[in-house]
Amino acid sequence: SRHYATKPSVLGRLLPNQPVVRAVQDVTLAIARTEILGLVGESGSGKSTLGRVALALEPPTTGKVLFDGTPPGDNLPAFRRRAQMVFQDPQSSLNRSLTIERILESPLVVHRFGNAAARRERIAELLGTVGLRADMMRRYPHELSGGQRQRVGIARALAIEPAFIVLDEPTSALDVSIQAQVVNLLVELQQRLSLTYLFISHDLRLVRWLCDRIAVMYLGRIVEIGPAEALWHAPRHPYTKALLSAVTAETLQPPEAAGDVPSPIRPPPGCAFHPRCPAAGPRCSREAPRDVTANGVTVACHLHDGGVS
Ligand code: SF4
Ligand code: MG
């Protein structure tokens, strides 16, 4: 079985903090059953927004979300049973005034799972599933370590046996020493329960290890998407290249794409990456690149569609 060992992420420290973005544009994203799709990009690229739109927690401004071919809105309760979220920070996502038992019971009550005795049994089972002892159910979130709290967050997401889980930076609030344990748990659960993951992260090394495919977001657009190994070994979009060079350099040198991230509210015209792109030409500020697919990788860059001049 697979085992992940943590290495500190250089990228995470390199990237400037950006305000929350509401804008996600022209995104088409299909996730196959039991696939792990990684979604990477800087803070403010729209990753979390896209994750929330995928779970129908936020409406798409345009376009639509389909789950097994059906819009979630057709039967929202049924959709909620099948699609869940694990949040970045288990400290703030768990109600501190409730015991772990009450926290895990809540989704069971909402989705009408059995009687009190059946729910209690299910809670003990869930705790075991995420590697916690059953007697943890009597504790409060502040009595748990960060890693234990995130295991509870995962148990809560699993409570009603979903098929699809959006994980929004599920390990980035944890100590590096326990990140790998949680990642390994997530992989084990995905395999055992045949789960489908949308795994949001700024840690390209982790995403490469964990995911089948990677989607790279920049200012609300997916600029490159393809098999994880293809993106890692042969990135095509200049932004993907810059992200990768930041990881593999293992230094705090600015990547080629250094510089302030432009406002996502009013993105630059043409290719939104052009003010930071080392390969930009005259065409890039005039014309938005379209998606071009070759060998299973889709990229939105004029370099791969007739050139930049
Ligand atoms: Fe760079 Fe132009 Fe490609 Fe945009 S379209 S990534 S600016 S080369
Ligand atoms: Mg985010």
C-alpha cells in the first residue's frame, strides 16, 4: 500500500497571501468515479470557491454542476448524502461547545440515520474508521490534538457514506510531523471505501504523490489539467512551470512568476497571467487563450496554440 512521507512545502511559504476570490471563470471539470483530482494554485486563485461550487454550497455564476449527470438542486438532500467536505482548519470547523459524539451525531440526525442506539454504534464505528478510540466521543474538540481533530472532521464527512469528498487543504493547518499520517489515512479510506476526491492544495509535491490528475488554477481559470506525472515531468503552461520550479528548487528564491498577483476582480486582459509570464508576447495581452488538448493534457496558453506574436 502507498505511504506518504512529508516534506516541507517550499511553495506554501513562497506564495503571498491574497484576498479571497469569488471569481471562477469558464471552468469545466469532470471528475471520474474513484478518481483523486488535485486542484492547485496560489491563495486567491479560486480553488476553494470551485470546491464549494462543486458541492453546491455556492451557486455557479454561470454554468452548472452535475453529479452522476444530475444537477444537485434536483434533490439537494440526496446530493448532500453523496457529497461532503473536509475543511482546512479542524479547530474552527468543529463546534467547540459540543462533544465529539454530538458533532458526529449531527449529520446522522439530519439524514435520519437509525435510532439513538444505532447512531451511537455508528459513531463508535466512525471513530475506529479514522483511527481514534471509541471513548474519544466523550471529549470536546479542545481536548484533542490537531491531528485528532482533523480525524474527527474526516469522520464527520464520512458519517453518511458519501461517494465524493472535497478536501480543502485538509493537512495544511497541521504540524508537518502529523500531516503524513492524515494523508495516509485519506489514501487508505479512498481505496477502502472507493471514494472520489477533489483535493485542494498548494502543495504540489503532495498532490503529485496523491492524485491521479492535477488541475492548475490561476485567477479563477484552470490553465492546465492532466495526469499528475505528465504535469510534474512535462508541464506545458508557464504558470505550472513556475509553480514546479518553486517546488523543485527547494529554496526561497522567487519563481519566474514572482510578483504581485493581479486582482481577480479585474483580471488583466487577454491571458490573465501575461503580466507575470516570462514567455508572454504581444498576442497575450490582446487575446485570451483557449483550451487545447493533446495527449490527455489540456492547456490554455498561446504557446501551444499558434504562438504568442
Ligand atoms: Fe504566457 Fe502568453 Fe501563454 Fe499566457 S498565453 S501563459 S502570457 S505565453
Ligand atoms: Mg482556500
